Amino acid sequence: MGKINTKKLTKISIVASIYVILTVALPFLSYGQIQFRISEMLTLLAFYNPMYIWSLTIGTFISNMWSTIGILDMLIGTIATLLAVYPMSKINNIWIASFFPAISNGLIIGFQLNILIGLPLIPSIFYVALGEFVVVTILGVPTMSLLKKYIKF
């Protein structure tokens, strides 16, 4: 990522803030077994620039302060995001990279929902992974590919 300067810190902060706003403003889509976090489209920024790993990790941590699971979701959800976005920054194909949030969040958050609030494991994994796949792969990849033509990530 290189040296942090004011410009990079500003970009990191703005993306983290956008992630938080999109998550918290739509709680009915953002938390629970069936989630379609629109903010998760931003995970694709890690594919374009590893600097955004920080934004997404910080954004997830702050967003999960509003989770019904509380502090454990702040920790576990943040780890799930980090385990998704870091490998995304190492992949050369955006379509392949887009599967990492579905895999990471599906498994980790699925287990979290099962263990902490007793939701059935397999449906929890499936629903969380499906939400991630729809938002990141189906909606996110085309959206970010279009934005990439106009914005330098």
C-alpha cells in the first residue's frame, strides 16, 4: 500500500464512511440471516486498490455497532470482511474476486448466527452467501466496472 499520506487517509475515511452510511441507513437489509448489504458492493474496491482493505475493515467494524448481536458481530463480522477483502486484492479477475465475500461471510456469519442466536446453520450459511453473491457479484461487478470508467479507484 505504501506510505499513508493525507490524500490516501482521506480516501480511506470517505469509503469507510460511505460503507457505514449505506449499512446503517438500511438496517432491514444489513443485519440478520437474510442480508443484502448494499455497502458490500464496496468490497470490490479492494480488488482495484489494496488501500481500501482498511476502509472496508473499519467500515464493517463501525457498522456492526448497530448489529443486534453487538460486540461479537463487531469482531467476528470484521474478521469475515478482512478474510474476504485481503485475498480479493491478490486476484487478477474481478469475477473470481467477487466470490470471496460470499464464501467468507457465508461461512463465518452463518456459523455466528447459528452459535450466537440459534438460527439453523445450513440455511444461515446459504442465505448470507446468497445475499453477498447477489450484491457483490451480480450487482457490484457491473456497477464497479461502469464506475471504473469514470472514477479512478
